[in-house]
Amino acid sequence: MALKCGIVGLPNVGKSTLFNALSNAKALAANYPFATKEPNVGIITVPDTRLNQLAKLINPKAVVPTTIEIVDIAGLIKGASKGEGLGNQFLANIREVNAIVHVVRCFEDGNIVHVDGSVNPVRDKEVIDTELQLKDIETLEKRVSFWEKQTKGGNKEAGRIADMLRLLLKFVETGQSVRSYFPQVSSEEDLALIHECHLLTAKPIIYVCNVEETAVETGNEHTKAFLECVKGENAEVLFVSAAIEADIAELETYEERLEFLQSIGLQEAGVNRLIRSCYTILNLITYFTAGEKEVRAWTVNKGTKAPQAAGVIHSDLERGFIRAKTVAFAEFIKLGGWKGAQETGQMRQEGKEYVVNDGDLFEFLHNT
């Protein structure tokens, strides 16, 4: 499945530096606003050590990891909701992503200009929140007006929808984001109606606090203030040093990168944690197919059933689905692959109602 995350933030907070580290692309990362005027797009390989274990066991001709598309969206300033700066472009680009990666500056450096003159991640967050909320208010006002017009013929359901959206509008007008409203929504139908509005602040969000090297694990005074301001929001928060990630990205081999991380006392790169957070906040899991020709990872939503998982490979597999042979990853490795799993009875035959688990190995049987 196609997965797209957009990196946003005020100018000069480290967005393009982080993007370069994620994708190894070379977007312009300059010390002035709007260095990135067009959204740079990179394809990120999702790190998964299970692929390495499968490849070692099977020795296939090819190993294909799953990927995430990452978009570096141009910087935002106050007034973007009314078209100031690159606002219209920013808002159009953000509508197209599945999740938002919001980078906030949490480090001091007199050599890097801050667009508002000082480092204050809480204020910076509020600037972007306000612009996105203003655009959502505009969208909701139009949707409420639409449904109100449908009530003229005595359409009670239209009136109920208008009332529901009016409550959401009032919520956003108080300076809160739609994603924080979802726990109050009582029905799947209303949730679907809200999603149909394509509201910007409804998107899942990961906050990346861009910190100095010494604060990657413990944070600093800026991150403490930031954590306090987002504690009631349904969001992931990571501490990452974009400068460190840029240094890691310059190293050619896995061994070199691991040695560098160990030299500065870190267990893994921040980009790995960020990718895992993208999976977590979007409720995604991975399953595998494994044979002599290819070992491959596939991404599906939690709760996906076997036919729909097969459909990620090809629509014909879903259409002609009969059943699936499956083994849990740990058992597959322990038993030496498909043959050992079959001989010990660990390979199961599952039908159309089987719900995929993270790490499942599959062979799909179909009649197409």
C-alpha cells in the first residue's frame, strides 16, 4: 500500500536536513526561509531486521523491503491560511499525505536564523496549528452550510449531520485540532463523515523535536515545555538530532553507521524510530512472502483480513482468493522455513476471515 508522510514546520527548523537524512536525497538545506520551494519527494526503505533473517535462511535472488514516501513540504509562516508566503502551496501539499511529521526547533544556535527571532517550540507549534485550524474552520463552515440547505425539505438526517459538524466547528474554533475530537465521536458513520471533509488537523501527527546531540536521549528545557503543551494530544513525540542524522546518512555501510552510533552512545538512528512511529500512528503492520525468487515485506492496516492482504500484492489474488498458508515469523525461523513448518504442523490453512498478524509469512492460493 502507498504510504506518504509530509514533513512540515516553520522555516529553518531542520526539515530539509531531516529529509535528506531520511531519503539520502540532497534537497537544498540553506540558512534562509523557503530554501525548499517545491515539495521534495523521497522513498524511504523501512528497516526491518526480520528481512535479514529471512534472507539468511532462504538465500533468495532478491530482497524487497517495504517503503514510505516522504515529502519535504515548503516552510509555513503566519497568514498561510490566507495565502501568505507559500501558504496555498503548503496547504495543498499537506492534504495529500497520510500523516504529518511536524519538526520543531529545540536547539540554540546563533548561526542559524529563526524566522521569529528566538527559539520557542511551543510558539512555533501554535503558529502551524492555528493556520491549519483556520483552514479547517473554513472547510467546516462550508460543510455545515451544505447540510443546512439539505434540511429544507424536512431531511432530519441532514439536520443531524449539520448539528454534528457544527459541534466540531465550535471545537476547532477554540484552538483545538480535529484529531483530539475523535474520542468524542460515538459512531463509525459520523467518523466517516468527518473524514470525508478532508480536514488538515484530522491527520495523525508525529512531533520531531530537533535537538542538539547531547539532548537526543534526555531532552532539554525546550523539549520539557513542548511535552507539556502536547500531553493532551493524541500524537507521537520523538527527540532527534537532524545534524546527527545527516552525519549518519553520509556513511556508506551499515557497519560504519553502527560504529558511529556506538561512538556517540546511541543504540539506533533517529530515522529508524521515526519510521516505526509512522507505522504506529497509522496502525500499520508488516507481513512477508518468502521464496527462492524473492523475500519481500508488505504493509497492511491492523485488522486486515487475508484476502485484502493478498490484494496488496495484486487485485487478482484478492478476487480469486481461496485460502492462505501461513506461519508466524518466529516459528518460520525456528523451524527452518516452509518445509519444517509443514512437517511439524505449524503451517496453518486460513480462510477469508483470518486477520493478519504482524510478521506472518504467507502463501496465497487463488483461482485466477
